[in-house]
Amino acid sequence: MIDVSNLSSINIDEKSVIHYVKQMLKFLKVNPKSDVSILFVDEDEMTKQHVRWMNEDGPTDVMSFPMDNILLKNSKSLKKQATLGDIIICPSVALKDARKQSINPAYHLVFLLAHGILHLLGLDHQEKYQRGVMQKKEQGIMNSLRTVKKH
């Protein structure tokens, strides 16, 4: 089940979010019955979560909280129905970032969903090698969705 809650002041098309997440899970060969929870929040709430979980001040664009230790590099575990975890996204931070990068805000939100899902599946970007692997997977997901990057 894909659960989407919007507690932010920015309008989010929750049906589209569910559609994109289903497509991403399909692309990544994750059991389609796996659970993912996505929460959209405003900057104040994201700041609280960022401090609580990362000990970093200020809001961020996306945070992920993996649950059942399903790893992208383990195709056997991907077949299991599992609770992948929770993703928190701050649309207002994402909108600011999209403007700075001159990219479509809707594209950027979808990208953040992909980024969050990859974190739920054990990918990271702390090291250069990891960053390269994650960026390649993100690009593959976005290409599979055929979303428009530029305005």
C-alpha cells in the first residue's frame, strides 16, 4: 500500500504521487504490494524532523526512514512484500531548489520521491562511488517515467 498524506500548505496531487511511486517500484522490480508512506510537510515541521533525526538545523527537501531492510542489490529481498519505510518531503524547499536549478517543480518533486525510495532500498550518496550508483539509478527512474525536466 502506498500511503500519501499532505500536511503542507502546498497543493499536492496525491493520486499522481501514488501513480509515480507504483511506477518507480515496478522499474526497480520491488514487490508492488510493499508498503511506502509519504508525508508532505511545511518547513517548520521539516526543520523539527531534520533536527530530531539528523541533528541538523533548518529544513531539508527530503528525508527517508527505511524499515524492513529491503536492499536494491538483493533481488531475492525485493520480491518479498515488505514495509519499505517512510519518506518526508518539504514541497516549499523543493520549490525553492527547483527555481534555483531552473527545473520544473513537478519534476523535482518526482525526483525527490525517487531519491527517497532509493534511500529506503539501501542506497546512499555519502561516498563518491555510492553517489555515482545512486545518480545512475535516479536517472534510470526518471527516464522510465518520461517526466519533463525543464520548464
